[in-house]
Amino acid sequence: MLQHVELVGYADWSLSQVIVVPIFWNKRVHEKEEVLEAAQQACDMLTDAGIAAGCDTTVEMSPGQKFKHWCDCAGCQAGAYAPR
């Protein structure tokens, strides 16, 4: 079974089949926590289904920049988690 990969940098992308990019606003702490929790649950469900999933919780880039980064690295099937 493939394992969950918690991404702390961008070097580990090749280990994952799916990258979840949670969209949150740092100033809205409560929303940020909810979005990160939902994104982690999505990663866990994917991992339980045998899919290697990573959750990009880094804050160095905006969500749009993250999507572009991951699409440039591995091709892209986009999905988003946001409070709305």
C-alpha cells in the first residue's frame, strides 16, 4: 500500500500521486484550521484507498502559485478546499 506524504517542502512531489492544496487565509485562524483539517482528512481518505497523497501546507507561495508549481511538476487535475 502506498503511504501518505506530508509535504514540508517541494522536493517530495514525486512520491505522491495526488497533491492537496488547501486554500486558507493566515489571518483567519479558525478558517485556516478547518481547511487544513479537511485537507488532511482528504489526504487520509486517499491514502486509505491506496493512493499516495500529499498535502501542501507550506505558506511561502500563494494557492495559485502552488497550483502552477504542481501543474508544472506533474501535470494537473485541479481541485480546491476553501471555506466557501
